[in-house]
Amino acid sequence: MTENDAAAVTRVGPPPRHHLALMIWVAVFPTLTALQLLLGDLLAGAPTVLRTLVLATIAVPIVIYGLMPPLQRLRVRLLARRS
């Protein structure tokens, strides 16, 4: 990648809402599904609000720090490829 290519990649702006919504869905759905499969039996007797609190407390950091950065880099690469 040349310096001009790197500059073009860094100029990609923030995602439009529909891109962001898709990226969030792609990150959240499998994360919640995996957590339900892993913790579903453990949380089965818990009240709905407590189950939701536990799942959200675990899922949000996974999505924000673990899954969204690679998805954003993928979006930038795909947009750079189109230009």
C-alpha cells in the first residue's frame, strides 16, 4: 500500500446509519446467540431483567471492543476497494 492509498483509506468518513445498523446487527446477533447458548441454562431461573442485565453486561464490551473495530476496518477496506 502506497502513502496515497493509506491517505485515501483514512479519509473514509463515519458510516451512514444503515451501514452502522448492519454492522451492529452483525456483531450483536451472534454474540447474544452464543451467550444464550453458553449461559442459558445458568440464567434460566433468573428474572427477565436480571438475565438481560447479565447478557448486556457481557455482550456490550465484546461488541464494542472486540467486534466493531474489525467490522469498521473491513468497511474501510471494502470502500477503498470500490474507489
